[in-house]
Amino acid sequence: ISKIDFFITVLLAMFWLSASAAWANGLTGLKWVVNTNNWLSRTSVCTLTSHTPPTYLYTNIGECLGSDGLYGGATCAVLLGFLNFFLWSCNLWYLYKETAWFRGASRS
């Protein structure tokens, strides 16, 4: 039963690694998409007229500035996911010591 426990822990560790990597990739994409500096200048909202001095096409806009947003909590969640992978991986050593593979190696 200790080998089954070992393999289940390997699967869970692989899950945490892949889930944390996917979440980190998704967070990077989210940061890029939400950052208005990446897309605001390409829209018609920030189009300047040919008047002197140039003004924006929409008169209610004083200036086209974007914002980045705050992602501290999401970044911490990604780091904790990788930390959880590390803990599950370190647990593999203790589970390995409980298997017949380790006990058999110590007898010979």
C-alpha cells in the first residue's frame, strides 16, 4: 500500500506543478490584457484630431492614460502553488523510505 501512496503523491505533485504553471501563464496573460497601455492607443477612443492644438476625437477625454492594476494577491497565489508543489515533492522522499524499494536496497 505504500507504493500506491507513493504513486498517488507523484500524481498530486505533478498536478500542483502543472496547475501552478498554468495559473502563472494565465496571470501573465491577464496582466497584459488588462493593462490599458497595451491596447488603449489602438482604439478609436484615443484618436487625435488634426486641429491645432490636437484634441481627442471624443471631447470628453482629457488624456488617454492607462493603468496597470494590482496583482499582489494573484502573484502570491501562484507562489503558494509552486510552494505546495515543492512540499508534495519533498514528501516523496519520506514516502519512498516507506516502500519496499528502499527496504530492499538497505538489505543488500
